[in-house]
Amino acid sequence: MGLHFKYAVVFALLTALCGGTAHAQLKGEVRDGALVAYAIAAPGFVHGGDTTGELARSLTDTLRRDLDLTGYFQVLDDRSFVEAPTVPADKVNFKNWLTVGAKGLVKATLTGTDPVELEMQAFDVAGGKSILHKKYKASAKAIRKAPHGFVRDLVQALAGVRLKFLSSRIAFIEKEAKTYKLMVADFDGADATAIVTSDKILTLPGWSADGSQLFYTAYTTGEPHLYAVDIKSRKVSLISDHPGLNTSASAAPDGKNIALRLSKDGNAEIYLMNLASKALTRLTSNIAIDTAPSFSPDGKEIAFVSNRSGNPHIYRLFVSDPARVERLTDQGKYNQDPDYGPDGHYVAFTGRDEFFMFDIFLFDLQARTISRVTQKQGKNENPSFSPDGTLMVFSSDRTGKNGIWVTNIAGDRQRQIYGGRGEAITPAWSPEVTITQ
Amino acid sequence: MTRYGIIILAVVAILCGPGCGMKSPEDERRLAEKAFKDALSGKDCAREDFLAAEELLMKAREAVNAKKYDEAKKLFLSAKEKADKIAAYVRSHPDECDPKAKKEKGLQRTAGIDDGGISEETLSSKDPNMKFPVIHFEFNEHAVRADDLPLLKIMAEWMLNFPAAAIRVEGHADERGSIDYNMSLGERRAQEVRDELMKLGVDAKRFQIVSYGEERPVASRQNEDAWFQNRRAEFVRTN
């Protein structure tokens, strides 16, 4: 990505926690039977005396999108605001914000052109107190990512929760005509970049445990072999070239092993590979198709797909005793693409419903129940959890073309983050990384 | 309706709650069954929808038997909706759905759709430049269909007649289902075809297997005929 937060110096972190009252106040409240999020006003960023510049507008959009994505906030419509955004942070009249129903307020000012200085401050409107105050200095390009860190710190200050997704990336494949691109974008779709481009098939990307590399399958030699590419240097290395399929790598949390699907002995099975020695341990032994491994957060289990019952269903195996296999889904006839959630609570998967529609579902590992996330919105596939488990990314063709979408667990907040010229498919959410360098 | 009637209805509704209707939804059943009958000619050309409608109808009947009338009503309505959709598709795609028109156009499934006129009659296993047949599969299946066995027999004869030829069997899936799973499905199909040829006496060493999953469709439309064309195994000579 090579986007250097060159001058990124956070001058001051004046986290005024309002006498300790702010913590855990970010719980939604119930009003008229509906859950209402924390209402927050995010007036336009001010740059050179107004809010209309390209950089100011882009940063305003980023902040509002981030606040919305967290699920904690209801971002107020700025057309209702009575106080001009140009009023300096130290001259704010909080009554003006109480009248528009704001509980919180974020003020932001930019100075200079390149590098740019950015000052952001969040207030508790009722108390008229500062919650978070930060200053950033970076190149005009890198400063665009500053709101991600600010929102992450704001949620941390208000709710005591670290939303890792605010510093993460999403990888996916984009197919356009005969060209395949392995794409990497920030979690909000910004800075989408082709890391590998090929006229041969590229498919099924998966992140390394530290988020510095992507595993993917390419037909460079005509056969589906597994490679890894370093995100920064874009150096490609061969990981596995056994006869047959070499695909579907899922990184173990220890960073030393991957689970993958090989068909070197004729039938698709799941193997464990030590990345340093390339030594293999076979985990499944079944005449059926076994594929699509996804490691549990503790590395002890692997969710996978098998058609050993006749139709594809979601199973899990225990790495220390791989003969112990447990079937998870028993509804439907066609369940695929499991993704083991980072909090160990859910396994997300693609299921086909009684109308033959493909949608995102969740299997609750404790309650052993299935809930539906997407419905009546085209074909939705390939869910992948954000590193904090609060969101999922998936592909959807609801606009007529496959794009990349993000949803919360409940499925009532779905947002498109990427729609390119080609078909964007098979997204994979990275672990927490630093996206500003 | 009399005032008492309304009161009785209200009382029943309260006692019953949302889980149970009063009586079997006969009107909805009749309409759904009629719509399904009208959709029968979509059995092949709109196969997925047809199977869905069939399943809904079945579930609705089960719900009636279980006295879950509200649920049954909803299912009958959904089945009717689905069946109407199939009927509309049949009307707008006469070439695809009418078996007579299909036969005239040489589009019959058993003859191998759109394979450039390749059939057991046109293939000669003595021709060194024989155009290879394409083998098709049912949804989520990798077994060779009985209809395609004669084509494989000719392919085996050709391979026995030209023992120096090395062949790559390429397996493909349609666009439905996951990219990951479909790669295995494509591989299984190619393996199954190779295994059939081995049974007919061809040496295993002459084959290479590769699966392209759903990446290389030959037909781009989203209906059963296109999907059927895409679920295939192809032969490519590699030497």
C-alpha cells in the first residue's frame, strides 16, 4: 500500500474522561420500543474558513461513515444543525446542539495543505465537556485516514470497547473481462489497490495471521497452486504446488501454520501445513469433499465444509483429535463458506434457502441455533468477520453486479463499501493492522 | 356478517393467536395447485424454480396435515407466486421450454446442448482430429449421466486408437454455490469422467485432471439450460 503516515505525530491525547462518567454510557437506549443509538452531530470539517474543499468533504464523509459503521451512533443529519461548523471548538454553544437532539458533538479543523494539521475534539453536549481531543499532522493523502483512529479512540473512551475493524483491510478478487485482480482496500473501501493482476485465474484470498501477507490460489502455471504475496513489497512466494487443488488457506492464530485444501491423493481433504518446513498433517479422511477450512480464534478447531451427508454442510474438527468431527448445520441442503468468528461465538456461512436464494447465516455455537443475516437482497455469499467480530464483509449482486458489502451481526445495517467495474467477490477481512503506513 | 359473527371471529382470533388459523386454506391450496399444473412445462427450463415451487407445495400440504393453517396459507401463496413466475418464464421462452421447439432446434439436453453438433452419430473414433465430446452433469452431482455414456465410449475408442495422445480432462461447475466448493465439484466431475474411460481400458497415465470451478462458463445466462451447459467436463489434447 505504501501510504506513509509520514508525519503522523499525535501531539496530544487529552482524553478527558469527564470525571469517569463517560465509560459505558454508549449503551443504546430504548425509546418507543426501539433501540436508539447515541445521537451524534458531526458537522463538516473546516479547512481555510469553510467546509466545501475536497479534502474537508472527504474527511467529513469518512468520519460520518465510520461513526455509522460502529453501530454505536446515530449520525444526525447536518441539514438540521443551527450552529455553523465554522464556530471554533472553544466557542461552541452547547444549547445549539441540545436543540437538535445531539448527545455528542465532533468538531474538526484542518490547517495547511501538505502536510496538513488536523485537530479533532469530541464533546458530551449535555455536560458541555470534552471527551476526546487529538491533533494529527500528516501528508494530505495520509490525513484522510485520521478519522478511523479518532472514532476507534472515541468508542474506547465512551464504551471501553476497542473496535479493531477501524484499523483493518479487506482483500477480494475483482474479475473484469479476462483479467483477475487480487485487491486490497481499507475496511471502508478506500484506497482499493490491485496487489496482483493476472490474465490467469486468481481466487480465494486469505490473510496471514499478522495481516502482512495474503494467501491466494493462482493458475499461473495452468494448475491451481497456492501462493503468498507480501502486501507491502508485493513479493510473491510459492506455498504449495501439489498435484490437484492447492487452495483455501486459513491462517492459524500462531502464525506458523495454515489449514488448506489439497486434493493430491485424488480427493479434496483438509491439511495442516507448517509454513517454515512445508510439512503436512492430514486432518480429514473421508471419501466426500472436505474443504473451506476456517480456524477458530484459539486455533484448536477448524470449521469446514463437507458433503459427507450427501449435501454440503458446515462441520468442525478438533485439531488435536481430527477424527472428532461434529456437524454444525442440519437445516437446508446447501451450506458453504464457513468463517469462524473471532470471539468464538458464531460461525458465519453462506446458505441456500427454500427459495434457492443464497444468503448469509450465522450458527451460534452456544445456543446451536441458526439466524439469518441477509434476505431478499440478491445473492449474498462468502461472509468474513471483522477482527473484533462486530461486522462481516460479504459479496452481493443486489445492484446487478457483485460488489463488496459490510453488515452488522443483526443484518439491519448493510452498507456497500466497494463496487468497481468488474465483479468483486470472495472478500476476506484482515486482522487488526496499521492501515496508516 | 352479523354482529355476533364478528364477535365470535374476534374471540376465536384472540383464543387462537397468530399460530393457528381456523380452517384449512382450501382456496389458496386450489390456486397454488392450479398454478403449479400450469408451470409443469417449466420443469426443465426453469428447473430450480420448479423444484422450489414443488418443495413449497409439499411443505404447505404437510402444514395442513399438522393443522398449522396460517403457515400452510403462507406456503400455498408462496408456491403460487413461484409457479406463476415459472409460467411467465415459459411463456417468454418458448424455444427453451417447449420440448417440440427444442427438438427442432437441436437443443435437446440428451444430445448435449450447444456442443457444436457433436453427438454419438457425428463422432468417428477413427478420425485423428476428432472433435472431443463434452460431458454434462446434474446440479451438485458428479456422476456421469447415462445419456453421456455412449459419448465416453467413443472417446475411449479414440484414445485406444491413438495411444500416443495425452489428454487433459477439465472439470467445470455452474455459477451457483461457493467458488471454493465448486472447485472440488469440477475436479470430481473430471475424475469421474477419467475413471469411466479407465474402466473402458484407457491407461490412467494418459490423463491430467484440472478443475476450473465456476470460472469458465460457456453460457452466461442465468437459467437451467445455461447452467447445464456450464456443468461439464471437456477434453483437451496436451501433446
